[in-house]
Amino acid sequence: MSDKQIYKPYENWKEFNIIEENGKKFLELYNYKLQIDETNYIPKAGLLFEEILKEKADGKNVLDLGCGQMGILGLIALHYGAKKLLSVDVDERCIKWLSTIIQENNIKNIRVLKSDMFANIDKKEKFNLILSNPPHMPMKSGKLCDSGGSDGKKYIIEIIKKSFNYLEDNGELNMMMFDFEGTNKSYNNDKSIFELAKEIGYSEIKTIFTFEKDITPGSVTYDCLDYIKKVYPKYNFDMIKPKCNIIINSFRK
Ligand SMILES: C[S@@+](CC[C@H](N)C(=O)[O-])C[C@H]1O[C@@H](n2cnc3c(N)ncnc32)[C@H](O)[C@@H]1O
């Protein structure tokens, strides 16, 4: 017997099924049944990667950096034809949970590795596609999954810099961030992310997906909003109904 519930990560986006079987809960995604752990964490923004991966995953050798316990970005890529996948997280708990999911779903062509960013990835490995939804919330301290350091860009910048040496020629980094963090335009006195990526040597830099999200009471973004406004004073939040854009940028080597 299985019970079905609807999971709708965002009001203005698609819905998924959560099923309950023998006291265990699973997120249903394509032909995968991804068990939800005791923290009840269900991916949200990461699922938006589907919008780009259905076009570009086919045949690629993929790295998912900060894969989380469900390894969602990489699994979407595999579904859309990725040839090989390396899923990496610094959190041992995520590595163990994802390894069980892989076994239970009999997923092939995937390796899972515990690593602090690129630290344990063989320097000789090259990827066609690096994917990341890194911790990118501006906060001085917070959960491993959320905290991107005081301006939210600690990992974003590290990933842009280090990915360059792990990409095949013409390979591409696709990374999620918030628009207020200053992608093609800066909202404080820092360089924009695009300027920085250009200096590193990426040849083609662009936003490939934009999703407008309401910042609703109770969300981590809402709780950090007063602080975010101080870090990015030039970004114009509508204070009656605050919104921001979740975006995926592409950095081509
Ligand atoms: C925003 S969550 C994204 C999880 C998943 N990719 C998704 O989209 O649902 C960020 C992930 O990065 C991991 N992480 C944090 N710091 C890391 C580091 N230094 N190296 C590798 N992974 C890290 C966290 O454990 C967490 O799983």
C-alpha cells in the first residue's frame, strides 16, 4: 500500500509526488524513488536544474558539487543522458544517504565522494559539465547547507575559480545563485560575478535560467532579509511583497 501527497516546491512551478510506503517517505522523480531522511529535507531550488539539464546533459561527464543527501542535480543529469557522474559533498551524512539511494534504485555510472569542494577530486579529472547549487545564503554563520559566508559568495567564488582547471576545453560550469549577489551587475561595491569570471578566463558567461521567487515568512531568505539588504544595499527589494530571482549562470571555459 502506498499513500501519495503532492509536493509543490514553488507556487508558480511544477509539482511532484511524495509517496509513503511501509512508514518510509520517498520523493518520486522520473523512475527514481528517493527516500526522504529523518530531517524531512526535500530538495527545492535544486529541482529547477531540470529546466536546463533536459537540453544539455546528454553524453556529458558531470560533476555535482555539494550534491546533498539526494544528489538531485546529478540524478537529473543522469536521467537526461549524462554518461558519467561524480557526486561530491563535504557532509558524511549526505554521502551515506545518497549511497543508499543509489543502491536501492540500482543507479549506474555514478561515484560518490566525500570532499571539501575540490580537495579530494583527482587533479587529473576533467568534466564536460560541472553543476552546483552551493550554500549561498549571505549569513555570518548557519547550516552547512545554507551558509555562503558573510556575503553569500564564499563558495560561489571558490567554485568559479577552481572549476576552470577541472573543465574540459569548451566544458561548462552551471551554478545557482541569487541575482542580488551581483551576477552581471553588482549591488554593492564588489565586482560582479561575471566580471570576476571573465578575469579568470571563461570565454562565454551568461544567465541561462531565471526563476522569480517570493520571499515568504518562515523561509531562510526571509529570516536573513534585513542582513541581505545591508550587504547588497543597491538591490531593490519590494518590501510589501519581497521577491528575488534564483538564477543559473553558465560559465564556459
Ligand atoms: C544548498 S545545498 C544543495 C544540495 C543539493 N545539491 C540540492 O540542490 O538540493 C548545499 C550542499 O553543499 C554542501 N556543502 C557545504 N559546504 C561544502 C563544501 N565545503 N564542500 C562540498 N560540499 C559542501 C552541503 O552539505 C549541502 O549538501
